[in-house]
Amino acid sequence: MRITQRAVTLTSLQGLNRNLETFSRLQEQLTSGKQLTAPSDSPTGTNRAMQTRAEQDANAQYARNISDGQSWLNQTDSTLQQMLNVARRVRDLTVQGLNTGAMSDTARKALAAETGTLRESLLGMANTTVAGRPMFGGITAGPKAYDATTGAYVGQAGPGTEMLRRVSSTDSVRVDISGPEAFEGAGTDLFALVERITGNLTTDPVGLEQDLADLDVIMNNMKSAVADVGARSARIDREAEITMGQSIALEEGLSQVEDIDLPNMMMRLTMQQTAYEAALSATAKSISPTLMDYLR
């Protein structure tokens, strides 16, 4: 079979074009720093990159949920601690009021006035909001958990109303605690009890003994609520560390798929340039001009 000069020329040019295309692609990857500039560069790598990015999006959402949950739990813990301090002051005043033989009516009225003020302070803290929602109101759409005048609970709480935050693909953490869970005990709630104490300080000092026992029950419930919130806060902090570690791992995995190995890429580019120049030289010799080319 006779190989014509035209066939030699076409084959040489095709080889040159392939070498030039490879060289150009390597230059583009080196310039962009990415080894995947188009899905056709590596269908398998592109699929892995898409999966990794989807995992990054999910992980970022978990991080946002964790941050929101931390805000709720930290604010709840702080508010409960403050309310416990106020409740301790109410207890001190109640103990003073039990001293029936050494207090005048004027002193009892002063104790009652301070206790009434403390009740208002407790109600104000019980209506603390986070992002516009009442902290102890459960899933209520209203602006308050407790009526500021009567002290009645106006939130919406109970089984199935817990506020959960998804912190991983398999785990959720509750970030709220309702008013009844935190402030009720002994058949009453904190605000009704403090109102009763306020009245008994002036009208029925003997009744303060039962009030004191009921207050101790509610304060123990509040301490249990603080411990529960603290445990959940520690749990969500651990999830935050796990999520951060996963974020770093995913970023490294995506870099391995998409980013170039700079030393290796420069070596490949140099080798490809050498190969292209050698092919160019060989092609020039194989299709060198003849006398007929000058006569045209």
C-alpha cells in the first residue's frame, strides 16, 4: 500500500493538534488552579465533587441550626439562673415574714411591697424573647408566655410541641423548655405562689410556712431545669465540634478532587511542551517543502 504525502501531512497535523489541545488544557488547569474545568475532564471526579458539595450544604445547614440552638440554650440558662436568684430573695423575705413575734405591720407591708415587685420582675424574665419568640412559650405564635397582669400561662406547651434543631443527619436536640416545666410544682406555679406569699406577709403569716415549702419544691424544679438545659447545651456544643471537623474534612476532600497538584502539574506541562516541540520538529522534517511547492 502506497502512503501518499497528503496522508503523511494529515496524520502529522492531527498529532500536532492533539498535542496542542493537551498542552492548552494543562495550561488552563494551571492558570485556574482546578483540574476540573468541565464535566468532560473527569465524569467520575465531577460526580464526586457534586456529592461533596451537597454534603457541604447539608453540613452548613446543621451548623446554622447548632448556632441557633446554642443561642436559645445559652439565653435560657442565663434567664433561669437570674430567676433563681430572684426566687432566693423571695424565699429570704418569706423566712423573715415567718418571724411573727418581731415584726411590725409596717415592716410586713415593706416585705410585701418588695415581694410584689419581685413577682413583676419574675414575670418580665419569664417573657424573655429570643428572635421575637417567647423563650418559655413553647410553640405559641403570641408575643408572651405569661400574662403580665394575672400571671397566667398563655403559651402553648405540652407533648409534641418541643422545639427541636437538627444537628446531624441522624440527630436532633431540643432547645427550649416550657414555662410549666420550669416554674410549676406543688400544685401551683411560681408566679401564683409569689402572689400568695405577698398577701400572706400581711394577712396570714402562719400560712407562710406552707408557702415556703411550696417555694422550695418549685425552686428545686427550676434547678432541675437549669441542669437539663446545661446538659443539652453541652451536647449541642459537642455537635458543633463534630460539625466543624466534618466541614474541614469535606473541604479537604473537595480540594483533592478539584484542585491541582501544583508541582505535578508543572512537571506535566513541561513534559507536554517538550513533546509538542519535538513533534513539531519531526513534522517539519517529514513534510518539508519540495521544488513543486516553490513552483506553484
